[in-house]
Amino acid sequence: MQGRVVIDEGFCKGCGICVGVCPQSILKLDMDTITPKGYHPATCIDEDACTGCATCALMCPDVAITVYREVRA
């Protein structure tokens, strides 16, 4: 199963919880980006490695993460 992580920078406050809970270690805080609210948002650094487990989305306190799963028939 392949997954895709979409992070809404408008809601992400850069708390880093998603970074800590990702079992694939493919999320990080983007220190080169600052949102209009003044935060460094989370970003996915290797979309091909995402398994679609959605742990990041479940743990996000701001509901800033959506995970899409590709199911192959």
C-alpha cells in the first residue's frame, strides 16, 4: 500500500509530534519555510517511503495532516 501525506501549512504550527511518531521517519520540520503565522511547518521528505499508516494524521493536534492511501486491486 502506498500513501501520500498532505500537510496544510495554514493549520500546522510546527509542533513536531508527527515527526516523532512517523514509523518511516519521512517527516521533518521545514526550517527553510515560515508560515504566515510564524511557524516552521512539517513536510514529507520521501513520499515514496510513505506506507499510508496515518499515524501522523491521528496524532496531529491541529488536524493539519491528511493521508491518502492508494489501494491496488
